Amino acid sequence: MSSNSKIPSLKAINELVIKFANVNGTGSASANNMFAKAIFRMGIPVTPKNIFPSNIQGLPTWYEVRISEKGYQGRRDGIDLMVAVNPQSMAKDVQAVRPGGYFFYDSTRPLDIRYVRDDIHYIGVPLTDICRQEYTDPRQRQLFKNVIYIGALAALLNIEFTVLSDLVGDQFKGKQKLIAPNIHALELGYQYANKHFSCPLDIRVERRDLVQDQILTTGNNATGLGAVYAGATVAAWYPITPSTSVVEAFDKYASRLRIDAGTGQKNYAIVQAEDELSAIGMVIGAAWNGARSFTATSGPGISLMSEFLGLAYFAEVPAVLINVQRAGPSTGMPTRTQQPDVLSCAYASHGDTKQVLLFPSTPKECFDLTAQAFDLTERLQTPVILMSDLDLGMNDHMCEPFTWDDAREYDRGKVLNAEQLDALTEKGERFGRYNDVDSDGICYRTYPGTHPTKGAFFTRGTSRDPYAVYSEDGDVYVDNVDRLNRKFNTAKQILPKPMLVLAKNANKKSDIGLIYYGTSDASANEALDNLAAKGVFIDGMRLLAFPFHQTVEQFINDHEQVFVIDQNRDGQMRTLLVNELDALPSKLIKLLSYDGMPITAMNICRQIEQRLFTENTSKKAANSASSSKGGK
């Protein structure tokens, strides 16, 4: 079966979505990744999404690639070309193709009649037969099938073959004997497609110079590198999807960058703990001793770490925690993305606790905010949690190159050395670990062993007076927790401020606002553009941190209604805004997506337009009823 010329075709250059349907564990990931990188090297913005199951192999897996000359990096609804090489998911895959789109399949066997639609084009390539003729080894047949369909796509979509061959050379650098067989497999697919189909298709790519100096990397990779540059020397963690690669990246970079030049010994420690409780305990202990330390986990780990986070909050010990969120509750969908831990992290632990949160939306922000987190945690003497998610952490994203100022000095906060302790004594003053001498809620501390006789103190997780002496006096307790709240207010002034996106081409101030955070950013910006094109002008605000800067409250007050995007079921960020800012609940409108896939601009537009249409209809009905009464 081949492309049907009687069916109208989609027509697009550098604006399309390709989806690969594979079987987990068959080696397709590297071939699909090569496809995305080839588009990127042709200077065209690209956003790949790896959608994989939580088992090792055997279940369906997908790899979705959005190509957007306009630079949009959010996930898009609808598939223009489906590469379906997994019979298990084929019934679902064929339905995902947009009318006029293309369905690429292995035509070694006739296509089941149940998968035939009369409004799409079919491209059959006998992948299995080609592999049988070329290879005798079963594993080679499996692996090279993936490379063959990439070669066929190169001809169909106008991908420059030299770009693919160069990628093969880069991938197998140092393994010369693997380069020629892979290029040969690409040629097999390329030649078959050129011989049997009219190439290129009406949907295709053309070289551009739009990528410029941008890089393609994952948020977890950027986070691990950011921890190295931040001066982290201790990482303690318990492996959990999707955060494990944060520590793997830290290890990879630290093994190159954190080695003593004289002895060749490592200047860092990585400990795989027996569980999440032990991991966060080690981090707190290391930080109390003066080391910059961190852990990485996901939702289930946050639940287990909550008690220790309460200790660090109340005892005022620095700690950096990387939370790469996934779909919950319980085990939930461990390889799907969500933003379900906003409330559990903001109020982690029992009692009146409030934790500092940072919300990156790109790998560059993962790098920058991770580095900043270590300064913030020591300056504020409280845990700081970086709120990433699976989509950002494990998928490649385009972003600006990372930068670092070599003159930058780490902010260790209010730490007294031996000389300063002696100076206090000479002035007749007494050092108090929990004494707020600057009225900003942040007290001075010392590192253990700083002075042989002065500065010794207990770090207490119990109620205490300003000199760390245990106390159950109610007034003392109230003074202490009020001071911690004062520190939280101080944090508002030094945390990253939210980013404001004013409505485009609006003739007057917009009455509608849109608040979003994290990986909702890309789709939210696209949605704002799409709505503006329809004459619906909305101001956007992207949150970067909690506690909220005063401009967030001002943004809400300045708009009649504010949509809040949450990639969770319960609208957790909206709840946090209502709770912390005393915002009118009816003014903040939930805009939700929680199916485990990244939210799309179309989804955002649909929910906003539906709400506005309903409101307009209600107003018209009310006005009509009022006019009718007046007429009578």
C-alpha cells in the first residue's frame, strides 16, 4: 500500500510532528534520537519527547518529535506522520494521525484492514524483509531495522543524508567498525523510499539558520552540571525514576572537574543510601558540617523525606533537594510527567513549615537555579527544593548555552569565624545560634570546630531559646516560629522574581491574566500567541519561586480573572496562591492537565475559550432577560 494521490495531503515545511511507535528495549531510542538531532543540525528548532513504559522491555514506547520553524517547543496535538513499527499499539497509533497525514509501517506483511482509514496516506516499507536479506544475526536485524526507517524518512522528509552520516560518525567515534554498517543501513532505507515513493512528501524540512548557538540537552544533565559549578561536594540519594540521572550527571562531570590536581583523588563523595530517609539525613549532616550537599528524588521520596525536611527547617540547616516530579499518587505512573508535588513540597513535614521552591522551565534554568539554590539554602539556612519534572528532566530541550562567571563567589550566608567569635567576647556579647540580631529572621551560625571554646552549640529540632537552650515556654516558642516566618518573608526579596508577559497587540489593558510555572511555559506562550491572533488578549506571568514575590499579588489584583495552569488534578498552585495571598478563590480559575503528557497550547486555548464563551453566553442571556423585563 502506498500514498494515495486522491486524498488531500497535509502541506507543511518545518512545521510538523513525527511520532515513532516502537517496542521498549529494541534499541529504537538511539535511532529516534539521531533523527531529532539531524533536524537540529539542519538549523531547525526541534523538541523531542520520549514516552516510555516503566518496565525494562516488551511494552509499547513512543518518541514524539515536534519540528517548529516558529520556535515553539511545547508539545502539539495531532500527528502528521506516524512511524508505526509496533503491532501492539497500531490501532491507537493510526487514529492519532491527522486527516491528510501519513502512516509509515512495515509492509512485510499486509496491513490489517482494521487499521485502514480513507483520509490518510499509507507508506509501506518492508523493513523486516530488508533486514532478513541483509543480516543473519537476529540482534542485528532488530537494531538495523530502526536505522533503515530513519534512512527512509530522510528521503521522505528531505533530511540531508550527510547530516545523518556525520551523526553516525559522532555516535560511534572510536568504534570505526560500526560506522560503515550503520551508514549502509541508512542507505538501504533512503534508496528504497526514493525508488518507491515520490520524495520528498508535502510535509518536509528545509535547512534554516534558526538554532544558532543553542544547545540540545536534558534538564537532569543541566542540573547535575549546575551542582558541580555550585560547589557541591556531597550527593546522597536513593535511585528513583525520573531523578536518577541527576546524580549520574553530577558524577560524570565531577569525575572530570572535581579532581585534586596534585594527588588525583576525588574531591567529592556520592553515596547511594539504603533509602530516601537515609539520603536526606546524610545531606543534612554534611551541610551542617559545612559541605555543600544535595539529594535528588521524586514524589514518593518527598513523602519519605518530609520529617527530615521539617528538622532542617526548624533546626535551620541548609539542604538542596532536586525533585523531578512524576505522576502520582503512590507509584502512579512513574514514567509520566506531572506537577503533583507543589503542596507536599511547599508545606513539607508536620507543623507550621514552609519550604522554599524554585521552578525551572528549561535546561538552562535547571543549571542556573541549581547553582543559585546552593547560595539560597546557605543564605537562608533552610532547605531549598528545585521543582523539575520528568518532561524537563529526561527529555532533550533546546536552550541557550550555559554561562558561568569565574569571578562569582559563593554566598555562604551568615557564618562567623574564630576571629569574629573572639571579637564578640571582647565586646561583652554572647553568641546566640538562634538570636536574630539583624531582624531579618536569619541568625548567625558557625561551622563545627571553628573555635576550640567559643561558638559551640546544639542544633535543635526542638523548641529552644535564642541561645539554643531547650525551652517549652510558650512565649519562647512563639518568638521562634514567628522569626522563621520573618525569614520566609525575607526570602521573597531575594528569590528569583516572576516573569511578566504582556498581551501582544492589545489596544487596552487586558482584564484576563494567565499564571503558569515550570514546563507549562512553552505551551503557555504559544497559547497566548494563538489567542491574540483571535483577538483574545491575555497577560501572562510565569512563577519562578515560592514564597511569592509581591508582584504576584499585584498581578492578580490587576486582573478581573486569572487562569492558573496546573499539571495536576487538584489545581495545587492555585490552592497555594489562594492560601498564601488571600486571593479570592472565584477569581482564580483552574486550567488543568494531568494525563501524564505535557500540556499543549491547544488544550490551554480550548479551556480558556470554553470558559470565556460560557461567560459571554451567560451575560447575553442575562442582558436579554433584563431587556425583556424592561419591555414589559
